[in-house]
Amino acid sequence: MVKNSKGLRRGTRSKLKKKYKENLVVKFAREFNIDDSVAIKIEPSSHRGMPHPRFQGHVGKVADKRGRAYVLHLNDGKVKKKLIVTPEHLKKIESGKK
């Protein structure tokens, strides 16, 4: 018998599906400011700086910048978590305030 794989991308066939020929250059060059609200939208073609797939769709605040990556604070249920994610996996959320 062969053991089931328990790798990082296990069970993500539909979650990490990508549309054909998306423009990646723009995603890699994104800039965020401290306290910006961002949604985690995983870019499957870039494995570096990818958060765990369970955080797909979660919303957090940018707390700091480390090199090219950003430190996010978010709530996972009742637990506060800190993630280090590169910008191609993030999408800025516009607030309704003016």
C-alpha cells in the first residue's frame, strides 16, 4: 500500500486553478502601504511566498514589509495569525471611506 500524500498543495485542484494566459508582470510589481486591507488570492504559478491554501480568500491588514514580502495580521477563527506573503498572492481591498 502507498501512503497518501500530505503535501502543501494537496486537495487544491480547483482552488489553485488558473485562467489561461493571465498577465503576471503587474501582480509581481504591486505595492502596498502599512494598514492596507488585502485579500489573499493565491497565484498558483508562483510557489515562492505562497501562503497555505487554507488562507485563500481571507482578509488581513498589512503590518510590515520584509524584503519583497509583506507581513499580514489576520484572524483565523478566534486565533490571531501572522503571515509572510509576497505581493503576487495579495489583492488590495478598497475601503468604502472617502
